[in-house]
Amino acid sequence: MQTYYSDLLVIGAGLAGERVAVEAAQEGFDVICLSIVPARRSHSSAAQGGMQAALGNCAKGEGDNVDVHFGDTVRGSDWGCDQEVARLFADAAPIEMRRLAHWGVPWNRVVPGKSFYFKGGEKFEKEEKEEKRGLITARSFGGTAKWRTCYTSDGTGHAVMCTMDNRCAELGINVFDRKEAISLIHDGDKCTGAVVRCLRTGELEVYLSKATSICTGGFGRIYKATTNAVICDGGGHIIAHDTGVVPIGNPEAIQFHPTGIVPTDILVTEGCRGDGGTLLDVNEERFMNIYEPEKAELASRDVVSRWMTHHMREGKGVKSAYGEHLWLDIRHLGDKHISTKLREVDEICHHFLGVDPRTQLIPVRPTQHYTMAGVRTNKDGAVYGLKGLFSAGEAACWDMHGFNRLGGNSLAETVVAGGIIGTKIVEFLKGYETDFKTAVVAEAVRKEQDRIEKLRSGANGKENVYKVREEMQDALMEGCFVFRNDAGLNKCIETLQGTLDKARKVGLVSDGLGANHELAAALKIEGQVKLGLCIAKAALERTESRGSHNREDYTARDDKNWLNRTLAYWREGADMPELQYEEATPGYEIPPGDRGYGGGSIIEADKAEIEAKMFKK
Amino acid sequence: MSRQLEFDIFRYNPQDKGSVPHMQTFVLDETENMTLFIALNRLREEQDPGLIFDFCCRAGICGACAMVVNGKPRLACQTKTVDLPERITLLPLPVYQLIGDLSVDTGSWFREMYQTTESWIHTNKTFDPNALEERMENEVAEQIYELERCIECGCCVAACGTARLRDDFLGAASLNRVARFVVDPRDQRTDRDYFEIIGNDEGIFGCMGLLGCEDVCPKSLPLQNQLGFLRRKMGITAIKEIFRK
Ligand SMILES: Cc1cc2nc3c(=O)[nH]c(=O)nc-3n(C[C@H](O)[C@H](O)[C@H](O)COP(=O)(O)OP(=O)(O)OC[C@H]3O[C@@H](n4cnc5c(N)ncnc54)[C@H](O)[C@@H]3O)c2cc1C
Ligand code: SF4
Ligand code: SF4
Ligand code: FES
């Protein structure tokens, strides 16, 4: 068996993983990065919108600063975030964007002079100043007070990912692709690496390290409808959770987006609705104006997703071979607008649907979009429960997003958190010595070999992994999607318990040799169902509506009882998660208030208690 | 509307000692808005879980799913079955090492290319966290981005006659990569430095200019222009080199 040693093992080579790796390599540490796909194919490269940092260079960003960005982030999180972390983030973001410019990102820059922009289908004028010429510019994004979203044309994630991966190549970091971590090597106390399946040969390999960092992105793929890449399947969360000592933070916090196209759930931009697009039902009638007379289609992401789901439940959805959906109508915007302002939407319709949005309707449905839930870390990125284990990016619950992520904040989080946590890992590595216990390593490998052997031989049973996966995805779509209520969640839990039982009885149909996909799916199915159960159980317990977590039977945000974070543990041999709670934030710079979008009432927290926890500046 | 589609798919698993390369036929009912992403996943989930192929973003932005579809290298995820005849032949990309069935190792190929072309900004400036960013004209930024749009799918290399004949040929994607740094004012390399990398038959002088590459690039990169641009630039550098000696 191949064994590799390094100071730092980074599992995941998206933006977060590579940023962490760069920080440690710059300090002279030996780093290995693993990824299921070549690093540049990581999901980070799919982000087109941009990343937030309060540079305040462009006209509509004037007066922006890190305090305003901090405030937007806290409000966006619906007061579920750790304010210390949000502060670290907002303060470091501008520096990190400039650093990226230094490394090679071709940010769009300020062009002095007058120009037009659109808002809600209306045309406005702005003027950029000569003195700002050539500095990094920004565009507008939902939920922010100022234009703060740095971008490179329509490919921000792609461009930043290229630059980061180039930086890794320059530093000589070993980035190994087609390697999938399938378990952590640990003794219940500290982590010393991972057991990895090579996706070229199917062989198992051992990676030993002083520090390990999980940067595996989100787990949208446990839902049937998701905007996420097919590799965003929770592998990193599962191996951490499986240790029994690492909790998943806020599993109930999952973000949904109103307009994924059917069947493949590729995202079409909010801009469609922003510019005047409408949503239609099976009778080709508008409905958002009935539910939200004022804002209609322009209500926030979660609100629109909710009404769409509601409307489909009322029997107004369009039936298709891929399940029910609704229509997005942008025909009335006209050829000129569609071929210039919504070019990307036009291309998606053409490439994936064969639809001309000038004359035809676009099939859409709400989809899972972002995982605020994640491997719980402290503000240094150190994972609860295991020494030497860290996590960053979408995989982590570092918790600057709380219960709702602000658009543009997650891509920025990958590099900002990657930098900060990378520095903390360097501090950890300096002077740290560890010993690799051969018995622990051998046992970890044996366990995986045994698991694979049983799946291949069908010793556990003959359940089909793809059918089990479908059952899990359906249960989550049904009971744990944009709407949650007591009856639905209970039913979802009941179904998933049955699914868990089946997941434990999966047997392969194929031989499982080489780069076999069925085996990869089978190795993680039990962990995925467990993640699903964590979401459902945490959502059932949380009897309030906060951010993306929306209870039909508890519509108020309840700061009196629920200003906290869920920690879901899965103890060895258990059949259900164990939930614990901790305070959302160690203190407040901004006391809980109105989040400024989506409406809803608030049950207020005890004023004196909050007052006592205000940060003294 | 439903057609019955017939897929002829290349099968070979190098990790299975009993496996021999062959074509296998699958039959599938076409559904509305079906793409090869949907079709292949259905084949794997319903008919043969041993089928090996790659998808990642399934949205035409990551480059994972390139394969030869009815004779032409293209992205499977953005290929709709309605645009194809009832008989669909799928082969893995040539040039790259085969992993199994339709999956090839583009990752190793491109990593090697980063090292050969030294695919990063070469500068002696250090980053100052307290200073403003260095200014750049927006036009220049957009020009760089135009060349950085490559998703490393490998289609251009697979379609290139020279690359198929000689495995040391850098290929259009690599030459385009060099061009990206040539136009970037932050990179302090000189034409002579670039000449060291691409001024030979493995590089720009090996290209026969037949442009199979640009025709198949799913991102419509201006490969033809870039190859011409570099050939002129390197030609001039070559002449200067001769006179230096
Ligand atoms: C369609 C879409 C558009 C978006 N647009 C924006 C936007 O405009 N702005 C914004 O701020 N955010 C956006 N987001 C969110 C943002 O893109 C992600 O949150 C962010 O890129 C996550 O980066 P990451 O580095 O944490 O993970 P990823 O980029 O997802 O990388 C994960 C890495 O882990 C690897 N990996 C996974 N499992 C394993 C395993 N078991 N073993 C080894 N390796 C593994 C993968 O191969 C990959 O390299 C968007 C998301 C989507 C879905
Ligand atoms: S133009 Fe050059 S790089 Fe492109 S296909 Fe022809 S030989 Fe290959
Ligand atoms: S240049 Fe075009 S065809 Fe070639 S690898 Fe890049 S995106 Fe693919
Ligand atoms: S799967 Fe990403 S381009 Fe096709």
C-alpha cells in the first residue's frame, strides 16, 4: 500500500482548500491537496456572480467600509452567525481581494465616466470618478447596502480558481486529483490523516499528516434538486461525522434558490426576475402577485421559493418526466434585452433545454443551493472534537453565515477563511510533533477494506445504492425542503430511518473494479442518509423560522429561545443523531434586530441579557 | 415524441484483467430535454453500474465531460439528444491516458503543462497588504480574462492532428495559456523567456495551423488568433536569436 507523509493534508482542492494549502506552503511546510476531480473543476469555478469585499472603489460603492459589510453579513445571517467571525471576515476581505490581484486575478476595473445600469427593469445613470481609474470595481448583489461584489466578467469563480491553482503550481504543492478520502485516521482524540481511494485504479492509499483540513465544499447532492456539481456529495462531512466526536453545526440551515432549470437544476440568475421576468403556473397564470402583492417575483430567494413550493402543492405545478415544475417567462423582455443583459440565460436555455426564451417558457423549480450547515469549527478553523483537524470553506460551519448566506459572501469566505485558517494551521504546526500509531493506521485501513469487500460480495445485502439514494433524496425534498412542519418532518424522519436501514444493506451490482462509480456511491450512502437525518431532526426541534429554516407551524423568529446553534453528533452505533446547542455568538456588536427582508415577526430576546453580552469597543 | 436511442459505447476497464476493448450497445427511451448527462447517468443507474464516465458541474463550465460524440470531441453535458440521430456513438478522447470506458486522465496532462509553461505570474514585486492594489486598465483585464476562459476540457488537443502524432506537442490549450501571460502586464517575463518554452517544434513551430482546435472549443476561445500572434512573436524572437549568435 502506498503511504504518503506531509505536514498538512488538505482534503479538497477548491478555493478554500488551495488557499489554506498556499498559506502553509509559503511558510515552508510540506502540503498535499486531494481532490476528486482536477482542482480547477472544483465547484468554486462554477460561481459566476462574484465575491464581496468592501473596497468602496466604484461610484455605487462609495462610503462602503468593513463595518457596513459586517452589518450586512450579520443581518443576512438572521442573527445566527458568530459575530466575532463575521468581523474577522469583513476586515480581511479587502486585503484578500488585493492579494488575489497581485497573484494574477483579472478583476474588472473602474472605468471613469458615465454609464447606465438596470434595476427592476428601470434604467439609471451613474458616473465613475477619474481618480479611481483602474482600481478593482464592484457590481450590485442582493441584500447589500452598497455595490461590493468584485468580479471578473461572468466567470469570477473560474478566474480566481485558475489563479489559486497556478499559485499552488508555483509553490510546488502536490495537488493530487482523482483521490477521494473515505475515512479519517484518528484515535478518538487526534487526527493523523486519511484513508483514500484512488479514483484511477481503485486502490486504497494512506495519507499521514500532522494536520488535516477538510475543505470539501457543500453537500447539495443529498437533495434531488440542487444547483451543485455532482461531486458536492458530503464526503468530507461524512468522514468527520463518522468519527463520532465531531459535530455538524446547524444542519437545518440549507439555502434554496427559486430558479433552477428542469431537468438538470442549473441555476438561472436572479437577474431574470430582477429585470421583470415573471413566474407562471400550469395554466400559464401569474401567482406571485397573489401571495406577495407588493414585491411579487422580486421578494427574497427564500420567500419566492416558498410560494412556488406552496403553489405546486396546490396542484398548480406542471407535470413532467422529471417531476413537477413551474414556468419562468421572460418573453416580454424582448430580443435586445435577452441577447445583451441576459446572455448567459439565453445560452443556458439554448444548450441545456433547446428553448428560445424569446418565444418559449423556461421550466424552473426551487432547488437546494448552498449548505450553511457544516463541520463545526471554532474561529481558528479548528474542528470540535479532534486535535489536528481543521475545516474551511463551504464544508465548514465557521459560522459567518448563520441561517442564511448573503450572495457573494461564500466565494469571498473561501479565500478569506482559507487565509486566516491557513495562518492558524501554521501556528499549530510550528513546534508540533506527533506520532503515527501503526495499529491505528492498520485498523483504519482494515475497516475500509472490509467495507469494500462486503459491498462487493453483497455480504450485507442486495439493496441497490441508486434506489436507496433516490429514496433519501425524495424524503428530503418532501419533508425538509423550503417548507418544514411538524407532520412533514416526523414523516421524513420515519422514512429516513427505513432508508438508513437499507443503506446498511447495500450490495454492488457491478464488480466494483477500478474507477468504479457504484462503489464510490455505496461507500458514502450511509453517511449521506445520516446527514439527512441530522437535517430533519434539527429542523424538527427548532420550533421557529430563522433565515432559510422556515417552519409553517412556527412562523416567528424566536430570539428568546433559539438564538443558538445546533450541534449534531452521531455516536458510534447510534440510529439517531444527538443534538446539543451552543450560543450563536460569544457576544454582540450588533444586537438582534430586523433582518430587513422576507418579513415575519420576531419574539424578542431578553434585552438585559443581550446588553450584558455586547462587545466593548 | 419518444424515440428509442441506441448508444454505442466504448468499453474497456484497464483495472480489470479480463476486460478487452470493445463497443457495447445500450437502448434507452428518449425523454424531453434529455442531455447526454441525463442519458449516461440513467444507463449507469438502470442498466450497467460498471459504466465509467466523468461529469462534475453538468453545466458546461468545468470541462470534465469531454468525449467524442459521433466523431466530434465535445462536452457531453451540453449535448442534447434531440440534436443527434437515433444512433449515438461515444468514444473517450484520444491523446490522454484512458482511465476506463469514456473517462480519460486530463488532470495529469494539464498539471504537467502548468509546469512546462510555468503557468503563473512571474514577478519580483512583493505583496503589500497595506497598499492599494496596482491599477490596471479594465480593457486589459478583460483581454486577459478572454484567454483565461479555457476550461481544460481537452477537446482542442483531442482534435489536433499534430498532438495525435506526437505526444510531446504542447497543443492549443498550452499555447493559449502562454498567450494569457504574454498579454498580462504583471508578468515580467520577456519574449526570450517565452521563446525558451514554446520556440520549438514541441511548441509553436509544431502547429500546422489546420485549426481543428478552434472548431471544437466549447468556449469559442480565439485559438486561431493566439496561435498566429505567438507564431509572429516567436518568429521575430527566433530571428533576433540568430543575430545574437
Ligand atoms: C451555481 C452556483 C453559483 C454560485 N455562485 C456564487 C457567487 O456568485 N458568489 C458566491 O459567493 N458564491 C457562489 N456560490 C457558492 C460558492 O461557489 C461555493 O460556496 C464555494 O465555491 C465553495 O468552495 P469550497 O472551496 O468550499 O468548495 P469546492 O469548490 O466545492 O471544492 C470542494 C473540493 O473538495 C473536493 N472533495 C470533495 N469531497 C472529497 C473527498 N471525499 N476527498 C477528496 N476531495 C474531495 C472536490 O474535488 C473539490 O476539489 C455558488 C454556488 C453555486 C452552486
Ligand atoms: S492549429 Fe495547431 S494546435 Fe490547432 S489543431 Fe492545428 S496543429 Fe493543432
Ligand atoms: S482551449 Fe477550448 S477546447 Fe481547448 S481545453 Fe480550453 S476550453 Fe477546451
Ligand atoms: S460536466 Fe462540467 S463541463 Fe460538462
